[in-house]
Amino acid sequence: MSRIGKQPVSIPGGVTVEVNDRTVSVKGAKGETSYMAPACVSVSIEEDSVVVSRTDESKFGKAMYGTVRSLINNMIVGVSQGYKKELLIDGVGYKAVMKGANQIVLSLGYSHDIDYTIPEGIKVEVNGQGTGLSIEGIDKQLVGQVAARIRDYSPVEPYKGKGVRYSDEQVRRKEGKAVA
């Protein structure tokens, strides 16, 4: 039995949750989102909380029980507070520049610039001299995916520390080759 799935998800003020059959819709100050729960899980609203329960004892049903509860919790937190990831760009000539409202141009030491189209529902801001990125949105998975994709263009290398990293990421530096 999932310990996470047993816990009800409380609905804060300013957030409305609707359940129609298996579709869960959440609306809040930051926006609205919806999720289609699998058939092995039922979702209901009791007082001021959302309760998730299993409809069958299959292995998939047991696996999805806690997952659906976490996804609904993430939706509620997303529409009320939002999610944010901070990236730092380190290196000589490494920078990011906004091009229009939904395009970002990354100069990451390659012979060409990288144009990245920002998905809908995500807001990206360039901080400082183009060496910091702030990625915000209501969908936790999408915010993390955008941050990971930008980071994958040039992950931090351990010798000089050049590349793109999360603001809270610790990079272990290596000592260079010793000349004898």
C-alpha cells in the first residue's frame, strides 16, 4: 500500500478542483491545468481535499496510486505558487539572449549559436549579463524538462567549470594534467 497515495491532497484557498469521471481540472491564480487519471485509480473530492483510491489490486494500479496523488498535488502547487528553476551559464563568451517572446539564443562555445524555442506555458528570463536563466511555469515536469534540455546543450565540464548548470548544483573540479 502506498504511503503517499493514502494522504489526501488539501486544496488551498483560491484554487478550484473539479473531477469529471477520470479527468481532474485545477484552476488557480497562475493558470489552469488538467490530467486524465488511469482507469485503475479513482479520484474524488471530500470537503476541502482531493482523495485518490484504487479501483483494482493489479500491479499497475498499485504503482499508479501514489503517482496520481503526487501529480494532482503538483498541479495544485503549480497553479497556486508555480515552479521555478535557475540556470547559470559559465565560460568565456558563453551567454543567452532572448529573441522575441518565445525564442532564446544560446552561445555556448560552439561554432554556431543554438536557437531554442520555448514551449507554451513556460516563461524564461535572462538575468545579469546573459549568464543566468530563470525558467518558470505551472507544470513541474515541463519546467524541469526545459531546464534539463538547455543544460544538456553544454553540461559543466570538471576542469575549468565551463557550461550550463543549475544554480544549486555543486560541480567537483578536477586537477589538470601535471607537468613533470
